[in-house]
Amino acid sequence: MADTGSTIALATVPGRTDTALQITYDLGEGHWVHLYQPASSYNRGDLSEMAGFTFYYRGSGNANTLEIKFEDPDGTNFGQLRQGQSMTADWIRIEVQFTELTYLFGGDANMDWEQVDRISFAVSKKQGDMGGAGTVEIADIALIP
């Protein structure tokens, strides 16, 4: 998905240990690009007994905000915004503790960790970010028990 004026393309590329998902984007006149995968791939979407999750990423292009989001059935989104961190030549390990996530938007502001529908990654242009085009590669996503 992409904001009006932005473009996104997805590809599978060689990753850190296996394959990675590559997001090629151009924010252009828009402000964000976004992809998600069903959370059912991770413990059938029941993350209530999990402490968090990890993944690795690297990126090229201008520095923009990397967003990690979780959405439940009523549209509540909790997540983490990592401003200016979309660009790094080396693989960076991110560990996200669910207790550290904040309410972002939608739904009733109460995250139902037993019924997570989507795990999303986005690149966005926030105040102080550069916008423009680039790539972000995401690899080795895993739950933390």
C-alpha cells in the first residue's frame, strides 16, 4: 500500500541468513508506504504469551522513519516509530518488547494481543526526515517467548 504520490514494490532477495523481503519505495509527494502480513503466521495471531519479536533490517536511500505496527480485529494499532532509521548499510537487529509499544491510531486503543490480525512495516516521512526513494530489507522475523 502507498500514500497518494508514493510508490512501493516488493521482492524477495538474498538476506542475512536466508531470504529477505525488499521494499523499494519512492515517497515522492506522499508521506508513507506500508506492507503487512497476516499475524496468523506467528502463533496463529495469539501473541498474548509472547514478550515481543525480533527482526533484522538494512536500507538505502535517504533517512526516513521505519514503523513497526501490530493491528487487532477492531483496527487498534500499537507500534514503534524509529525516526530517521530507514538507512543503514549493515544488518541491524531490532528487538521489540510488546510492553514498549504505544497506541498509534484506530480501534478502541486497547490492543487484543490474543487476536493480532496484522504485523506491518512502513517507511514514512515525518518532520525532520528526508523523503525520497530507497530500499529497506527485512529478514529473520521471530517471536520472543
